[in-house]
Amino acid sequence: MEHGRLFIDSAGVEWEVYDESQWSIAMALDWDYPPQVDDFGLLFDSPVGKRRVFPCPNGWQSLSDSELEALLHRARSLT
């Protein structure tokens, strides 16, 4: 996974989390969703959907799984 992190939420769903500012063109094409130019978000991807919350919080890589899940619940669905 490129610049991302995996976590499992309390329902047992595995999510891949990405900082939108670190996206490559290939990742943007895989998502069929253009990245933001100025206001980068934090993107969540799983078999149950894709979500985005912004702005991307500083130090998100060091957040606990429960803190990431709280962000996930605030995130807007992209699918």
C-alpha cells in the first residue's frame, strides 16, 4: 500500500486509509475520484465503500484505530 495504513473497525471491516496529498496518478484513476487540489482529505477504502473526511489531520498515521474509526464516522461517502 502506497502511503497508507490498514485498520479494522469495530464491525470487523478492514479499511485502507490514505492521505490524499500523497496520491499518485494511478491511485486517483483507481478511485475514479479526482483528488482535491488545495484541501487534501483523508480517504477510507473498504469492500463496503469509500469515504473522505477533510481536512486531513496532521499526524493521522499515529492515531489509534479507535481515533481513525471516529474520523471514519465523520467521513462523507463517495460511493
